[in-house]
Amino acid sequence: MTTTEDRLDTVALQRLSLNTATTKYWTLQQAIDGAVRAGIPALGVWRDRVAEVGTDRAARMIQDAGLRVSSLCRGGFLTAADPAEQHKALADNRAAIAEAAALGTDSLIMVVGGLPDGDRDIVGARHRVADRIADLVPHAIEHGVRLVLEPLHPMYCADRAVLSTLGQALDLAAPHPAGAVGVVVDTFHVWWDPTLAEQIARAGRENRLAAYQVCDWNLPIAADALLSRGMMGDGHIDFDTIGGWVRDAGYTGDIEVEIFNADIWAADGDLVLATMAGRFVDLVLPAAEPTR
Amino acid sequence: MTTTEDRLDTVALQRLSLNTATTKYWTLQQAIDGAVRAGIPALGVWRDRVAEVGTDRAARMIQDAGLRVSSLCRGGFLTAADPAEQHKALADNRAAIAEAAALGTDSLIMVVGGLPDGDRDIVGARHRVADRIADLVPHAIEHGVRLVLEPLHPMYCADRAVLSTLGQALDLAAPHPAGAVGVVVDTFHVWWDPTLAEQIARAGRENRLAAYQVCDWNLPIAADALLSRGMMGDGHIDFDTIGGWVRDAGYTGDIEVEIFNADIWAADGDLVLATMAGRFVDLVLPAAEPTR
């Protein structure tokens, strides 16, 4: 029996998507079941969770549960200087594009990669990223999938992504059709950027704002810096202001919660989803609502 | 007796400055003596080292040793919303300006401060920094001291500095005379910035490039993120490229080595200075030389 409260919750959660990295130790089936129990209608899916059952079966499982896929995480790692490595990276990204299409999402999140081992030429690495994106665009268009460039926090510049700001992502996207290359605003990565308001507005004008991902910036930075992402409300990010900029840029799509955090991973998954849904409704959704 | 090799070294080191944070456990006198032994002609001095003997005596000690002061570290912490806190911060910065003048340096490095406790309004914090800089400029001009704005790495945005990029620093400086407000390029903080080449050139054009500080970006990020700074050559920064941009912007001043790093602090100070001088000559100086 569905109560009024349940129905209200479902309406409030209609734009919420659970990124499977938030519940790292759940299998795809567990993530699907957890999302359904929590009234969350969408999943952002990592490729390891897809690989665990195969793409076609993953697509069926998600569809059968009545969920949609907000994005596939992730393609990228395009900075190699070695031709054999470049070839491998392109093959892997083409496979990811096909996977995204098979899963019914048009968004493939792209983490472009850091400096190759022992290489300090960041300018050169950025040029190679631009070249590899150009290589991939025809394949993306063919599959109806958008390469969604993700600027990562500058603390990951050496080892994860030489793409560090939204403005840089939009410049990188500029030579390509807006339907083929978009950008994602992930609050953790870009909240500090003094040009954020202006670049989010630009992303809207240029029709490239493809995804909005949220989590908080907690301090201290975790011993493993990758695990510093926090639950919304636990850190220093002003979701109201950033959410308003995203809304004003015309974004009305899914809002993914993607949290890498050892404490959250160790907690009970259903409790994590309940907290996440509550924080989403209290802190993230109000500013992001177009009707506000 | 001075050998030819010693004299060559002294020439090679003429732009090198030891920031006292690099030898954290040395007193001011020890830092002076160490710099003299190593043939390093300048010190970047932290205020705690000055306070330990008093400003006038510190100035005399440094001058008597034949050294110059490349900068005083540091003023700033200007983000308070509370009027009493603002008043305290201004008083402290006025004292720092007077100290810089007494020490014979025209450069007061400014770390602007992070978000006040529990405050998430980064846009408001940045406006307050701009207002406080404006409050301090007349005092700086009166003392012949330049407020040298330091963009800090975005990973310190919440707790240390809401000033994160060189472009933002130049925008913040723009309303004021170039002689009163400058900027510092610290490789650790800005190496990742995709607009770095363009903003260093702009700093040169606008006559605001007041200081060049070097150290490396090491991974993993240290458990205490403040201590992640590495010896040049140990990390991922391309000093040749950045040094060339700084040279092309017309900078010919001192180059300070400022390293916060627990391992380096625990090492023998004379060995640290020898390594530092060697890495400076090999990795930093060649690109920074105007005659190159």
C-alpha cells in the first residue's frame, strides 16, 4: 500500500540518480534493488558493475526494475603519448560508447587522464586529449552518445585528469557538435572555481550542460585523496548557489549523487540511500527546481 | 679560500632565495648562517622567525650577514564577516606592512583566507577580501610595500584561500596601482591551471608579477595536505615551461624556494640547502634566465 508520504517522496526524488560508486560494495543487482526500495528512479552506472553481468543483461535488469540510466562512468584516459597505448585507449572508449548506447543512456562521462609516467609536459598531454576526443566524436555521433567531459579537481591533475576547469572543458568541446560533446558539473571538482557562475551559464548557452553530479567537499582531505568526497551537507559546498546557477543555465536533467568515501562505503547501503535522499531533498533540489 | 667553483656557484645562485619555511626548525640566525654557508644571497622570511628576535634586530641580523629579504610571509586572512574580526585582521596586516618595510623588502605575501567557520558563501567571502585589500592599499603605499596576492591551490579553498587562480588574483589587484598590489606565481599552487601561460603574460603586461616561488607537486598528497610541497625535480611540475613563461613576462627578481614537507624538515638543513641549490641550478634557473 502506498501512502501519501511515499508518493510525495517519489515526486521529490524524480531527478535523483544513484551513482553506483556511492554504494561501492553493492553489485549491480543490489544497487538496482536498493534504488527501487528508496524510490530513486535512476542509476549512474560504472562500467565494472556492467561488466559483472554483461551489457545486455545489465540493460535488461535496469529496465525491468523500471529504472533509467543517467550516465555511464566512464570513458577517457586519453593522454598517452605512445601510439600503441593511444590505440588501446581509443578501442576501450569505443567499447564504452557502445555500452552507453546499449544501456539507453546518451551520457558517457569522460575522465581524460593525467600525465603519463615520468612525463611533465602538461601542455602536450592536453593537446593529445583534444586529438583523441576528435578521434572519438564520429563514433559517438554514430551511436547517439555524448562524450561528457568532466573537469576534475586540480588536485587530481597529475594522476587523473589534465582537464581541471569547466571553462577548459567547454573550450575542448567547442570544435564539436553540442550533441556529441558535453560537460558535467560535479560540485566536488568545481565548487572552488572563481569563474564557475560564468562558465555554467556558458555551458547552458552552448547547449553542453549534460549532467549535474553532487557531493560535498569535506576536510581534512582523505589519506587517499580520491576518497575525500562527502555527503551533501557534511562539508563546505554551497549547493543552493551552485544549484541555482545550474537551474538558470536551463538544466532540468538527472542529478547524480556520486560519493567516494570509505566511511560511507562501510555503512549500511539502505541507510546511505535514505540519508542521500533526505539531503537531496533538503539541500540540492530546492535551488535546482525550475519552478522555484 | 674561494675556489673558481665556489665563485661560479655564487653567480648561479644570485637569484635564489631561501624561504624560512623550507628549514622550518631553524631559527632566524640558523637560517641566516645556513644561507651564507650555502652561498644563497636572499631570504624569504616568515613572521614567526621575525617575531622571535623582534623586527629591528631581525633586519640588522639579515643585513649584517650581507643577505637581502626577498619577501615577508605573510599577511592576509581577510575573509571574516564579523566586524571585530575584520578589525583585528586589518590591524595585523598593517603591522605586517610595517614589518616588511623595516626588513627592507617591498613584498608582503598575502594568503587571503578561507571560508569562515560554518560559512559556505564563497562569493561573499571573495567580496570581503576585495574590500579588505582596498582598506589596506593606502597603508601599503605609505610604507612602500606591495601586497602580493597569492593564489593558493584549489584544495586549500575552504580553509586557507578563496583566491585560487592567477587570473582571479589579477582581477582582484586590478582596481589598485600596480606598485601597491602585485601577484606571486608559486608553481605548486598554479602549475595545473590551463590559463597559466596567458595569465603569467598578463601579470607581466600589467606590471604585477612581484614574486616567483618554486617547489614541486608530489604525489601522493601528504596526510597533512599543507605538507605536500616537494623539492624541485621530485614531482610532476615542468619548471622549464613555467620558468620560460615567467621569464617572457619580464620577471628578473628573486626566486624563492618554499617547501613545506615533513621529510625535508627532518633532514639536515645544510644538506637540504645543497640539494635545493643544485636543483635550482639544474631545473629552475635555465628557463628563468633572461639571457637564455
